[in-house]
Amino acid sequence: MRGTSQRRELPLESQAVHFEAIPEKFARVLVERGVRTWADVAAIPEAVFLTYSSVGPETIAWLRGELATRRGLPMVTGSGIDESVFQPKRAYAAVPVRSGVYFIRCGPFVKIGLATNARRRFVNFQQVIPFRLEFVGIIERVEGRTLRSLECEYHARFKHLHHVGEWFREEGELAELCAQLSQPKP
């Protein structure tokens, strides 16, 4: 946690924004606005960010959490739970920095989605969802298939288990697939 304590000692003006470590669409907005430090980011009203079509509520929630962390405050959800309690940052290291169709578990549900950076997607979700998430696995490629078509295939295959959005009940064939994905690779 050394990096966290160092960050807390520095004022936002001294903390440079590292664009490669933040959501890509949001990074483009910050570059366009001439942002250099986290103080510059904090000075921009949230309403301004929402005028960009690439910035939505998930990004704003991520931004609030990031600014709170950089100010040395705990990341707290709407339920009042300090998120760092149930997902330490070092746990994110097990999530691959790869593109593919990912499977993330939250209680009895599994999210099936597509990401160019699975770790970044997982971290962003964990910051806005007030429950512990578990990274199940990722399918990087299937010969002759695009990742988008593969994601659509899984959504159609598990349509009977659909809950809401890209979330599905982890039952039957989906539970079996998740068990296979979570097994260590030889």
C-alpha cells in the first residue's frame, strides 16, 4: 500500500494524470481539455463531462472514486461500504490485461462482456458495484471469429438465463462454462 500512502501525502496539484491508466474514452476528453494534474480534473464540473457522449454515469462514478482515493479518502459506495475492504488492489493483478470476451461473477449472476483490457474493465466495475466481484475468465479468440460475434453468440446461447443487460443467472451450462474458465491453465 506504499503507493497509496505516497499519493495521500501529495496534493492533487502534484499528482500528474497518467492517461494510459484511465479509461480510454475519458482520457481523450481530458487530453482535449488540456488536463495535466488531478487538480485540473477536480476543477472541471461533472456536468461538463456529461456533455461528452463518451462519458456516462459509470465513468463519473469511477472519477469520483479516483478523486476520493487521490485525496486520501476511502472509496465509499452509496451503501457506505469501504470498497477497499473486499477487493484489495493487489487482487486485480490476477485479472489479465488482454482483450476478449470476459466473464465476471457477482453473487448468482455472471456478466458476459467484451473488453480491450479485461483488468481495467474489472477494476472500473468493482469501483461502481457495491458487491464483491470475481473475475471468472476470458476467451481471447476463436479461429475465424471476431470477438464481437463471439460475445453475441454467448449472449444468444444463454438467453434463457438472461437477467438484465449483460448479466445472466449462473446455472446449468453457463455454470459449467464458468467452472471450466476458472480452472488454472496448464
